[in-house]
Amino acid sequence: MAASSTAAEASAPVPVPPAGLKEDIAGLYDESSGVWERICGDHLHHGFYEPGDAASVPDVRRSQIRTIDEALVFAAVPAASSTSAIN
């Protein structure tokens, strides 16, 4: 039974973001990127990577989810299940 619900979840339609969301995110990024570059340098990657690992485009989503997972562990938030947000 679990496999069929997982297959159904995988084929579920992706929600459509609200109108203007991408523009709002781009505006926030444009406004704040100078601050982040001064703090982190010009090689800022939005995601959790192991030291020494090179960031690559295919790994961006996984690293962003891992950032959330690591932040939850750091904050000692009890796990809702034994799986990561990636699974």
C-alpha cells in the first residue's frame, strides 16, 4: 500500500506559484545579494554541501533540501518520520 501512495505522490501535479512570486524573489535577491557577497564572498551557494564538494547544478535542489534537514537537526526539532525531506 505504501508503494502505491508514493507513486501517486510522485505523479501529483506541481502547485502553481502565486502570480508575481518569481519577480518578488528576484527583487529580494537583487536587493540583498550585495550584503551576502560582502559576508560570504562571490561564491555563495544556497545549499548544504560537504566541505570539499563542488557545487553543481544537478545537486542544487538536493543541497537546498539538505540545508533544511541540517537546520532542523541543529534546532533539535523532533523528526516526524525516519526519512529526509529528500525521500
